[in-house]
Amino acid sequence: MTEVTLNIITSTIKSSKNTKHYDVKTNRFLQSYDIPENIASPDDIVESDGIGIAAASPNNIMQFVKDEIMEIPAYFSDFLDLNQYYIYGCHSYIESLLLIMDSDFKIYNTEKKQGYIEKMQNVLLEALNTDYKKFGYNSAGIKKTEIKEALTSTSNVFNSIVLKYISDNMSINILLINIDTKSYEEFKCHDIDNSKNNIILIHYDNHILPLVHMYGENFTYKDLQKIKLNFKVLKTIGKISSYTMPQLCTLAEENKISIYNNTKKKLKAELYADIKAALA
């Protein structure tokens, strides 16, 4: 017998969104009815004691829907109890963080939520100058302007460097899972031993979404370390101007990329292009 999980229930509801319209006529009245049409593929139906249950396709990712519970990818069942967690269609990464960290946030109205989001943005911006020095970002090659632009940007382009800053500022560890590429980025706070929370965010189609426990339980740092083993690490490279030639050579060595063209050393632009292509 197939176990009916929260994920299957969510999938079934979302598979029955199209409707057919019929006019039912009698001598006494004219009444129209909306009859749900099941749009699930026959291949996605699991028979259980004669009852059809629309299950999530193993290859299905998910569909973003604002302000709604979203179906978790089926392969997450390898490391999560899908009855205990859900993904929510938040509008921004800050809203996603607040939904996880503040148990009351989900019940606030739109105006109050926006006020909390703006307050968090302002707190982070006000602390940026001090924190930039405190966490040694300059020596790490992280630009203050890049963090500021990421905090204030209204575009759909997400720069994950902002999560590094939030991680340090708020003393939280963040695991960002990209479900399209099945890869992850990890942001450990400056003092892991005294971290206040451990959070998993989902990167999907330019959206940063929260992975939320049904009863508000938090992940441990060990949980994050175990879960990330199910994904490959996402390797990225910054702008060419942010690297010296020796730094590029070190990066090339780490990724098993030759710094030579036959017997001649590659130029900086050539080596950068090869590293970028390898990490794409």
C-alpha cells in the first residue's frame, strides 16, 4: 500500500486546477457547475487499494506559486521526512529568512510583513561599515559595494554574497540548495560554536525559498553537514579584476586545470576563461 504523504496531497491538489464548465438544464432551473479535471499524467497515478493517488513525478522539480505551500522535490525524501517539511512561495530571500526565524511572521498581514522586511534591510545596511572591517571582508576579496547592491537590489538577479554577510551578522549558518543543478553553497558564520540557528534555503528559478519544519523545529549544524552530502558543491568565480595571476594559478591547480598552453604559460585572460568554463 502506498503511503499518503503531505507531498502527495499537495501534488494532488495542484494537479486538479483546470476545470471544465457544464450547463445543467432542467425544466425548473439553469445552473452551471465547475467540475475539476485531473490533469495528472496516467504515469503519475499510483494505485492503492483501488484508489488513484496523484504522486509527484520523480523528475518533477516544482512550480513557484507566491504565498502558497509548494511541493518538495521527490528526491528530498532521501534525507528528509516529507511529512515534516514544506517549501513556501516567499517573495524575497529576506522574507524567507524571517519566515524561518520568526514563528509569528507567517500570520502577519502584508503591510506588517513588509515593515519587518524593511527593518531587517535597514539594520543590515547600518551595520555594514562596522561589520565589513570586523569580519575581514576586504582581505577576503569581498567588496562592500557588492554587498550593499545585493541588499538594496530590486531585480531578480540574486547575488549569494549577501547570504555570507547575513550569516556573519546574525550568527546563523545557511545552506543554499539549488534544486535545478542539485548543488549547494554553504555560508558558515564567523563563530560556528555560538551560532544561533541553522537554516536551509532553496534556490529555484531566481527565487530564494525557505525549507520550513511543520512545527518550527530548527536544523542542527550536523544536519546541514549531512544534507549537503546529497548535493555537489557549487563552485563560482568572481570578476577577473578581483584576482591576481598567482591567485588564478592556485585556483587552476585546485580544479586540475593546466596553466600552460603546451610549454608556454597562459595569459591571465586565457587562464581565467578556462577556469570559468570549468566551473560553469
